[in-house]
Amino acid sequence: MRTALEAEEGLVVGMNLPYGISRDEDYALPVHGTDRFYPALLIEVRNDELGDGWRIRRWADRLATALAPSVPEFSS
């Protein structure tokens, strides 16, 4: 996922920036991912990148494309 997103020119990708995942502060990722041995990730997108329907659709397409190699159901 990271490699796919970093390949897009002009897109800034950071890992666990500005913070990491903490069991004390987070619920979904540890409970629905780690605890069940499912691969899981948390994606945070800046609010100014989601200002209108076109930008939201662009991010949805971008994330679906980046996930496709890891999730066979996305490839069809």
C-alpha cells in the first residue's frame, strides 16, 4: 500500500506520522485487525484533500487502486 501511494508523484506519504497506534487510544485496528490476526491498516487523509465530491472520489479511486494487488476481490 505504501509503495503504491508513494509512486504517485506529488503525494506525501508518512508512516505513523504524527503518531502511532496505541491500544490505550485506538480500538478498531487492534480489535478488528491485530487481535484477529487480520492484516489491517489505518489511513489518514488531510481534510483539505477531501473538500468536495470530486476530491473524495479521487481518493477513493486512489486507495482502491493501491489496495487492489493485496485484495483479490478489488481486482475484478
